[in-house]
Amino acid sequence: MMKYQYDLFVIGAGSGGVRAARMSAGFGAKVAIAEDRYLGGTCVNVGCVPKKLLVYASHFGEEFETARGFGWKVGNIRFDWRHLIENKNTEIKRLNGVYQKVLDSNGVTTIIGRATLVDNNTVRINGEDITAERILISTGGWPSVPDFPGKEHVITSNEAFFLDTLPDRIIIVGGGYIAVEFAGIFHGMGVDTTLVYRGPLFLRGFDHDLREILSEEMRKKGIKLEFNTNIKGIDKNDDGYTAHLTNQQSLFTDLIMYATGRRPNTSNIGLEKTDVKLNDDGAIVVNDKYQSTDPSIYAIGDVTDRINLTPVAIAEGIALAKSLFGNQPAKVDYSGIPTCIFSQPNLGTVGLTEEEAREKYGEIEIYKTRFTPMKLSLTDSNEKTFMKLIVDRKSDRVVGAHMIGPDAGEIIQGIAIAIKAGATKAIFDATIGIHPTAAEEFVTMRESVGE
Ligand code: NDP
């Protein structure tokens, strides 16, 4: 008789959990996965996927303007938020079904319900105790809102995807990915948008030029950026909310959205009944094999709060399945992970910031360019595209590439391969450009702007 009912029990069917479950089953393991909310997790339901759909939707306003410059007679344009949300919900439902099919076709047992740990080999779900030799926790994260008077009046990204109507005015608090992306989304849909960030310049940790230039481009579009201040309290009034700021200013608005980070989902899942250790932020501590301090329990993705990106969670799921059941020990290479903020314009980046490169290599060369994208040349738009390469002078290797402009994510994904392969600036220079594109600028920047 088998000692355990399953070889692997996965708690949380998001990007990482589903990939680990289906690959492990593909290697012949007996696998079950539990989910209490939605298949596909944050990314599919209240993250990357619906966000990108909203970004597309919100950019059409500018596209209609661009079209006028190219001779199109564009009539009265009108935007229907409900229509968009209905279509978005239908698409997400389709994707939930795709996830279910993928699990089924790989022989993974899906159990809908909230799973809690009873001990380090037992999970309780829907009143039943199920045993597994190994348990994987991939429960992701959840928006976190600080405590202050009036906190109960705010929404987070979770609710933003399901609003019944668009507000006339919104305040978004935070200076990270989500705040910046949603500021572009709401502004593009005609909402009077103010972003409030506590520090002097948003996107802390990104290359300084990117932070400066994106703030400039967003302001040019009409997004209000209030830096060096924070909300200390919110009052509800008959016609909206009053946000009291630490700089003594008060702002009146219809909706306030907090995007002040996410916390790992580690509460109320019975971790106290195991030897799993959490760090000060509540994330599960794992070793380089994704194993927690309790040897039968593993964790991947946002619940470990390391690099909170979908493709990273997926890569971790693959590495874990290969190592545990595929007889192919695997580890994720966390260097040179490209990322894109779907702000408007997009911000794409890979490798080191100028500040990090200077610290690491001492002598560096910087190449920069800023220009009007050709698509906007027949319009009144004053949006500019920005590109920057950072080169280690000694080895000539390109150690960072950064861009703000249309399709920055698409372009940086390709550049990321070159950087991962260790391409030198000489190789970038020897690469023939595709003309006319914006991307060709990455292989035609010749003049260093200094070190
Ligand atoms: P981030 O960690 O990116 O940003 C949080 C922001 O909130 C920071 O600007 C931070 O300021 C600010 N903040 C934190 N606490 C407070 C507070 N008490 N009062 C005021 N401001 C505060 O979190 P997000 O919520 O934007 O996104 C979560 C994660 O999701 C990201 O880290 C990213 O990994 C992932 N994500 C990725 C996307 C993509 O790949 N395109 C899109 C969306 C999310 P400070 O900098 O001063 O600490």
C-alpha cells in the first residue's frame, strides 16, 4: 500500500502552481491541486492578463488621434467601460477553462476549496484529510494597504478590474508597477487621474533616467503626479472623498485606489502546524531547491516574495517539477530578468541600472537617444521615445538596456537574449538594423554620452 495518497499536493492554482502540478504529473507523479478562488491565480484573473487588456483599451483614445494625422476622419468617439469589462470577463472565463483543461489532460486532480495544512504531510480540504509525500505552497500574494483613518474607503487593483462605472476622478497611491500602470489606464479612459507617491520620484530601484523621463511623459499626457506626499486620512462626503495629504493639501475625488505593494498569502493556511519558517514580511523562507525549513514542504512564486513576476514563478515551477520528479536537477537563473511596466508609454528594462553598473564595474560607457517615434511624426503628439545602453568599458559587454516608448516590452525581450548571451557593444554595432523601426536605434547608437 502507498504511504501517501499523492506524491505532490499543490496549494494554489496560479501560474507557478499549475506549471509545477502539470509538469510533475507529466513526469508520472500522482498530483492534486487545490484552489479556492480562481484557476490561473492573480496573473490570469486580477493581474497581468486583464491589466494588459485594459492597457490596450485605454490607449485607443491616442490611436484615434494618431489616425487623424494619417488622413482618417474619426467621428465622435465614445468609450463604454461596461462593454469592455464584460468582454474582459468572458475572455478570463475562457482562460480559466484552458487552465482546467491543461490540468485534466495531464492527469492532475483539481479540488476546488480552501486547503489548510494539518501537518507536514496532510492537507484538509472540504472536510477531508488528504496525505501527500510533498506539499507545494504557491498561494501568491494579496494587495496590502497601510493602516490610516479612512482606509475602509479605498479599493485595490482587485476591485479596479470589476468597477460598475468609471469614476470622473481617481487618486492612485503608490509608486510601483501597479500604481503607474493603472494611472495610465484610468487617464487613457478619460478619468482625471492623480498619482500620489511618498518619495521624491516613483519607481524606486529602476534606472534614474527611466524614472525621470517616464514622469515627464506621464505629466505631458495630463496625469497629475504628486510626489513627496502621502495620504494621512480620508473622509467620505456626499459627492466623493476628501484625501488629506501629509503636505497639508486636500484632494477631492470619486475613487481612491491603493497600490502600495502586495503581501505573501501565508495567513490561515495552517503553516503554524508545520516547521515552515516565515521571514519578517510573512514570506515563506526557501532554499535554492524551493524547499522550506520543513523538508516535505516547498514554495514557489510570490508567496516566497523574491522576484514577483509570473514568468519567474513559472520557471520555478518547471525547475521544481524537473528536480523532484524528472530526474533533472534544475535551478532558475535569476540574472538578467527583463521586465516591462505597461505604463503609457511602456517602460522596458533588462540588466543593470546606470547606478548599479557604476558601482559594480567602475568604468562604464553610456549611450542614450531620445526621439519622436515615426508613427507620431504626422501628429501633434509630443511623446518621445528614450533608449539607453550601459556598457562595461573593460569587457565591452552590454550590461543594461532600457527603453521608454511604444512596445518597449516587445523590444527589450529580444535585447534580453543578447545580454544573456553576453553580447558586447561591438556585436550590437555589427548587427544590421531593421529600417525604419524604433528598435534599430539599439544597434545604431555610436556616441557614448560619457562614463
Ligand atoms: P511595488 O512593490 O512595485 O510598489 C509598491 C509602491 O508602494 C512603492 O512605490 C512603495 O514606495 C509604495 N508604498 C509601500 N508602502 C507604502 C505606504 N505605507 N504608504 C505609501 N506608499 C507605500 O508594488 P505593486 O503593488 O505596484 O506591485 C506588486 C508587485 O507585482 C511588483 O513588485 C511586481 O513584481 C508585480 N507586478 C508586475 C507587473 C509587471 O510585470 N508589469 C505589473 C504589476 C505588478 P517605496 O518605493 O517608497 O517603498
